[in-house]
Amino acid sequence: MPAGGGVRACVAVLALSCAAAAAAAALPDPFAASATSARAYLVVADGQPLWGRGPDTPQRPASLTKLMTALLVDERLARGDDDVTIPRVAAAADGTRLGLRAGEHWRASTLLTGMLVRSANDACLALAAWVAGDEATFVARMNARAEALGLAATHFDNACGFDAPGQRSSAADLAVLGTAVMASPRLAAIVRLERATLVSAGGRRVAITTTNALLGRVPGVVGVKTGYTHGAGSCLVAVAERDGRRVTVVVLGGSDRWWDAVAMIEQAFATPRR
């Protein structure tokens, strides 16, 4: 399915997710008390919201921002997997990095893998510049896409997820973005990787491992993305598939995101179809 088609396919889920606060009340929430410390969360099974805490409340999304970045990069890749020259601003990126060097050449698809698997900010900034010329123009496209998708709680100040006054999203909106990522065969294949070796055009090799501790450890987990900043806390969008069912869990501002996510995934699969 083309990337644009994948985004359109998630619009039906969007309508359900944005109404999560009302829909979640249909079932008793087993995580409503002290079972989770997350500021916000949403659990969706087969497109139906099961439980949530503040699912439509804007939160800092940290590197879950890169889900939107990946969607726009994926669409650009449909026109060709170009050679990308690493700009100085990308090589100087803060936080998690691949160690890209200014002036190096990397394939765009390789940088995309580094951005999603390792959450590399240098790869993220290089891709934003490749798609739109500079980060500011790329971020404007991100916000235009968020508006087009009806993601009312979402606004981006940067492409990678650094804390900023206007950088925000909600559990419901991020569930939609996670669904859109999984609708792209290219992106779905990347986010399930536990490790990869990236090779530059000049032959330099960088081995990476996923930031998603659920992959390979929790049955059925196939993605999607982690995030952390001081302001956002620990964040996660996880998707698991078992016996023809799909569960999506979004945890924002959790101090125990892994245990929270595992408990939510297991409880969701144990809940009969609605």
C-alpha cells in the first residue's frame, strides 16, 4: 500500500481514537487506580478503544514525534531513495545519535532505519533537510498533515521531539500516527527490527539496537516507537498482534512504561472482542 494510502486508511481509527474518552467509559478501566503511573494512556484493540486516561489531553510526545516525521519521509521515498549529504546542523544534534559526520553520504532509507530503530536525532534532522530543505519548512509540513488528519491535540515545534513550548500531542492522536506507520509496509518492517547494521556510501558501518525493549521479549509485539525527554518522561507506542487481533498501547509520561505496556497488552488480549 502506498504511504499516502496508509495514512488515509487510518482515518477511520482516528474518529474512534479521538472519541476515546467517551468510548473508554464503556468498560471498567483496570488501570484507573494505582496500576500505572502514566500521565496519559490509551489501549485500543481491533480499532476499538478499551481504556484510557486523559487520551485527548495534550502532552509532550518526546521522540514519538518521529512517527509523523517517518510518515513524511516515507512518502518522499516513494519518489526515490536518494543519497543524502549530512548537513552540519544534523551532525551537531543533541541526544541520541548515530554519530553522523558533516559531509558524509548516506541513503535516505538507511537514515530512516536509524531514526526509527535507534531514535537517532542526527538522522532525523538530516532527513528533515532532505525532504524539505530545512527543518522549519519540514515542521510546517508536519503541522499541515496533523491538521489534515484532524489531530486536534497535536502541534510540532521541531521534527525530532525535543521539549519545546508548542511541542504536543495526545495518546489518541499518537495511536492514529502509530496506526498510519503500521499501514506502510516499509515503516512496519523497520519498526519491528531488534538490531541493524547501517552502512554509509563510504562504507562506514554503524551497528544499532532498538530502543523498544518489548521487541523479541513480549509475544506478538511488532513495533512501534519509544520516546524520552526530561519534560515528557518515558513514552511509548506499542503494537502487538496475536491470532488475528491487533492491540495498540500508548503510554505518555510513564515512570514504568515497560511494565505498564506489558500489563495493558495482556489485559487487552484477554478482553473479549467487542
